[in-house]
Amino acid sequence: MTPIKLEQVPGQYAVARSATREPWYFPADANSFFSLTRTADELSVVCSEEQLPAGVLAERGFCLFRVSGVLDFSLVGVVAGLTAALKAARISVLVIGTFDTDYLLVRENQRAAAVQAWNSAGYPVQ
């Protein structure tokens, strides 16, 4: 198995919450990270801080890391290993899975500690 590596995605990110029936417009920049999750209770959006509409309830100040490459669906323990390293360092994380890979958000003020925790656990960050 190829070792799991991480890369930081440029920018500062936010996690926003909106009422389920409120419209949300996708960003014009197709190269930017944008994740939308809708449940019966909320519409949750993760996007760059500059893409946030005014007046939206949001937690700001996150940095985003991407697991490099495409992950096979048969792999097990990738997120468990990455989050265990952060747990040991007492760092909160938000994980988003996509078809190809996984993304992890940590607070910007914990970025250096997260990178150190992953590197120490054998998950190099580029």
C-alpha cells in the first residue's frame, strides 16, 4: 500500500450553517473547495471565507488538508489513523469524504501542531 500523504489546500476556510430552504449559490471559481451537505435539520457549507455570503452563521479560521491521490474504496483505517494522531495532540477536526479522497479541516491556530502530529505518526504533509 502506498503511504498516506497530506497536502494543505491554500486559503482560509469556514463552516457555515443555513436554514434548509435558503438558497446557496455555488462559487464561480470551479477550482476552489466547496462542500454542501443537506440534512433534515440544516444546510451545512464548507467554503473559503471569501465565498461566505454576508450574515451567514459561520465558524471561520480553518485550514484545509487533502489526502493526496485517489483512495480506493476498499482501504480501511485512513481517517481513523489521521484523526487518532490529532486526538493524541488534542486537536479538533472536521472530516469530509468525497468520491476520490478525504479532506480534514483544523483551526488555523492549530495548523502547525496538526502537521507535527501527522508527521510524527507517519503521515507526511507536503
